[in-house]
Amino acid sequence: MLRILAAALSLLLAAGALAQNPLEPQPTPVPAPAPKAEAAKKAPAKKPQAKVNARPAWAELTAEQQQVLAPLKADWDTLEPERRQKWLAIAKRYPKMNAEGKERVQKRMQAWARLTPEQRRQARENYKHLAKTPREQRDKKLREAWAEYQALPPSERQSLVPPPNPDAKRPKH
């Protein structure tokens, strides 16, 4: 039960942190581990296909945009146009951010880039569900889950951290 709550909490934090204004301080998200039984049943995930004629292509971005969005380079061609526009809006605000805000955006972007497509889908679903939940109820659930997580011994908390995903490594171009 605690593992499920911790996994749900980490996904909720990841979704909330990525969807909120990057200037607001947020805890660093930790992707939730996939349950071992479910992971063994699932077929290997297919690599997302590049979208045909999706604009702008990586090569069409300015040097400044490419620098800011560098953690997303390997996935850029597979992003939907709406998602590209959201990331471009962040890149546009980036120069006006203070150093702390810039660092926060970069860390979140790197964390997002490390998530598998399934983890990203789950984070989006969790965020949509959270956004529909009344604030008081949402805050109460998060506080309860956080309290349960904090009550765990450090060894159990560490066991909830997913191992590095060797499939997540991206080839360098």
C-alpha cells in the first residue's frame, strides 16, 4: 500500500511540477517505478515515430532555442506540435528568468526527458485528474501520502527509487 502511495505521489509531483509555472518553487520529481509483475507482462515499448511535417523541426529552431531546449533534442521530432509550442513558450520566457528559475527549468526538462513515453502519459493523466479534483481534497490527499512516505525508513524510501533505465540512454548524433 505504501509503495503504491509513494509511486502515486511521485507521479503526481512530477506532473504538477512540470505543468506549473517554472518560476514557482517545486520539489524535484522522482519517476515512479513500474511494478515488477506488470513490467514483466508488458511487451517492449515501441519507439515513437517521428511526426511527418511537424513544425518547427529541430533544425529550424534558433541557436538560443536549441540551447535552452537541448535536453529535448533526442525527442523533438516525436513531439506533437502542441507540445512543441508549449516548450517553445518556455524557451521564450527563459532569458527573462533569474538564475534559480533557469536552473529549475533545466532540471525539470532533464527529468522529463528521462521519463519513458508511458511514464509521461501517466504523468499527464495524473495531472488532468489532479486538476479536476477540488483543491482542498487534492491537498489533503497529497499531505497524507507525503506523511506516509516520510514515515518510511530511509532504506524503504531508497527501494522506491527506480533503477536507471538502460533503454533511456540516447544515441549521440
